[in-house]
Amino acid sequence: MEITGKIIKALELRSGTSNRTGSNWCVQEFVIETIEGQYPRRCVFEVFGEDRLKQMNIQVGEEMTVSIDVDAREYNGRWYNSLRAWKVDRNVAAPVEGGVNLGAQPQAPQPIPAPVAVPAPEVPAAGAASGDDLPF
């Protein structure tokens, strides 16, 4: 799954030691705001591992496409979603809204065409007999 938007917040880095393996771990969460549609949406995703954090080097204010894996887990009878990033792409095209590329340079105004004369319809003279008796 992919989400395209702007990174608006980097949450605090969390780290610890695995009880099972004894190795160190770290994870950081980021908030991305979508740039598509009429109403922006926000989503929190996480990057797990110090090597991935350094490789991705996500900064607040960047626009990017984030590839994520969606997973859910159960804890004490409740379910929790997890959105974990595995790839980021910084080559995001300017958003298109209403068929207009918002990142494009403005174009010179086009000339307004001259008005075209349209002949008036023929109206029969008052009192002239016509094939029907409708007043219009």
C-alpha cells in the first residue's frame, strides 16, 4: 500500500532491548498528511530499525510516497493496527487538482474571440394568419 503526502510531524524515537533475542531495537513514528482530495487526511506510520531510519532519513516538511505494510495484532482482547514503512520515494509529482497542474508555470492569457452576430428570428406581423392559433 502507498500513501503520498507531506511529513508534518516526527514523533520521539523509542528504543529498547528484545527480551527474546537480547538485541537492541529502535522505532520512530511519523505523521503524513495526504495531498490528494478535497480534505487532507493524516496517517501515522512507523520505521523500524536504526539502519532503515538512517537509510530513509525522513525529515519534517518533505513530500514523499511511503510504501507501507499493514498488519494487526491482538493484545488483551483488543486489536491494534500497525503501518510499517519499508520504502520511501521522494520523486513526487506536483499535485493535480481539477485537471490543472498546480506546480506548472502560469501561461499567457488567451485573447477573447470577437462576438458573432446571430440573425434575429422572423416574427410574423400582428394580425397575420398563421397555420396555428398559438400566441407564440
